[in-house]
Amino acid sequence: MDIEKLSRRFPVYSRVLRLYPVPYRERYTEQMLQTTADMLDGVPDNLRLRLWVHIVLELPGSIVHQRLIYATQALMHETPTYVRRNTMVSALLMVPFCAIAVINDMTGHSLYQTWFWSYSVLLTWILLLPALSLIISGTTFISWLYGRKKQGSSLLRSIKDIRHNWAMLALSFLGFVILGLVFFHDSVRCVAGDPVREVDNSHQTIRCIEDGSVTTLGL
Amino acid sequence: MSRSAPGFLPQVSFSILLALSLRERHGYEIMQQVEEDSEGKVKLGPGSLYGAIKQLDEDGLIEEVASMTPQDRRRYYKITKAGRERLGAEMRYFEATVSLAKERRILGSSINSQWT
């Protein structure tokens, strides 16, 4: 059975398979449709629904996995060296924040009540490193856009080229989220249970950190 | 050590190589053989099957071969020499592990005599 007939037999499923990356799709879509047809033809009618559930349930994981492989290959083999290097540095700078955030979450601590409590260290891992990471990924993204523009690619097209810019965008986004969280989110203000209870904006948060009052928290 | 640790094939890839060790097969035949070999414990869908096939193909452990007949549009796969060597290496490891397990009375009839 050729691919047109198979696509007509499974119209929705064949559309879902378009979510796979192009090279994977070109090579395996027809085979996947054929195998699905063989599977369905090989079971009694009353088991087909169960089979469909099995087929559909494993699709999201498989699509995400292939997308990740595809995106990683693009980053490693199809982007300039400075993008790879800066992306790596930017990602490494995010590691302390993410690691401590996970540890805090596991141990039931808030951002400003971390076990890793020291004013200078705190300032480094919640502000300086994420900010530096954001600056590096953001400037790398802008440089890359500029380089693409010089090669004749439109700005919009470059921005939409997620396959090549996903790492820079993701790191920039993460940097914004972390800094936004630190500066503006009420729940992470430094004064939960602390003498300076009324802090509710970024200036006061910074002041709270600057005067070191938070260092007395719980210690 | 994890089944997906370096040097070890992931479970699905291992099962596919084992299924192809007898003869070349197309996708659905591979699925059936994997299910039979695992006594129904490993059931593949097209997503997991072709993801693993892609990786095995890229690693040179299997290769695509022409269909048996011109009318048959299915793609057939066969295990390569490198694939057979890899499967053999894994099997030898398992064989040694099973021997060890028997020696330590974790497996085999000795377990009954120990616990009953």
C-alpha cells in the first residue's frame, strides 16, 4: 500500500506524524503507517481500540525525543562555534541557581531561606550568575541574528528558525524568568518570617539583600 | 549498571537486534518477534520501534535491505556484522551474570532449596 492510501486510511494519525522532524518523517512516516496498518490488520476488531491507545500514548514521547535529537544535532553541527561556546557557558552559569532551587524544593526551603545561606554567595547565585547568563545568551542571539541578516536571511525568518536558535532563546527566557522571580515575585521576597516583613517590591528586595538583614533569617 | 549505560544497548534496541538475529524482518515482524521473545513483556509501538531502528541504523548495527518482492513496499532490516558482534558481547555479559547469579544462589533450583 503506498503512502497516499495509508494516509487516507489514517488521516488523523498521518497528520500527527508530521510533528516529527523532517528527515525522520521522510524516512519513516510511510513505514510507520504501514506497520500500524499491519498491526491493526493483525488483531480482532474488539482489540483495535486498545491497540490504538497503545500507539497514541507512546507518540508524544517519541516525537519529543526525535525533536530533541534533531535540535541538538542542529546546535552541534549547524551553528557557528561562538554560538555553541557561548551557549555552553551561559548554560553552565545557570547551573548553580537551578541546582540550589531543586535542593531547596526538596528540602522545603524558600529561595531566601536556602541552606546555602550567605549574603555574598546568595547574591552571586541568584543575581549575578543568572544575569551574566542572560547577557551572554542575549548578546549571542543578537549577534547570530545580525550574522544571519548579513547572509540575507530576514529577521523574522531567523527568529522563527527555532531549530537553530532554541538554546539561546531558552537560556535567555530562563534568565528573564529567574531575574523576574527574584525581583518581582512576592513569594520569594527575602523576608518570610524575617524582621523586614513589608518588602513587596524590587527596590525593597534589593535593599533587603544589601543591608544583609536576611542573613539573620533562621540562623 | 543501567541497561542504557554506555556500553549497554537500551532494552528496545537489544530486543530488536535479538529479533533480527534469525533473519531479516520488516517493522511488524520485528514487533511480533520482540513480543514473542520477551513472552509478551515488551510490546513496541511504531514510535518506539522506528526511533530505535533509526539509532541502530545510524550506529551501523542494522541495515535496510530491499523488499522481498517488488509489490511489497515494506522496508526490511537485517543485522550487520557489527550488530551481531555487539549482540554477542551483550549475551556473553548476561551469560556471565547468570552464572554468577546461580553461583550465589540468586537464580536456579538452589533458590528453592535455600528458601523452602
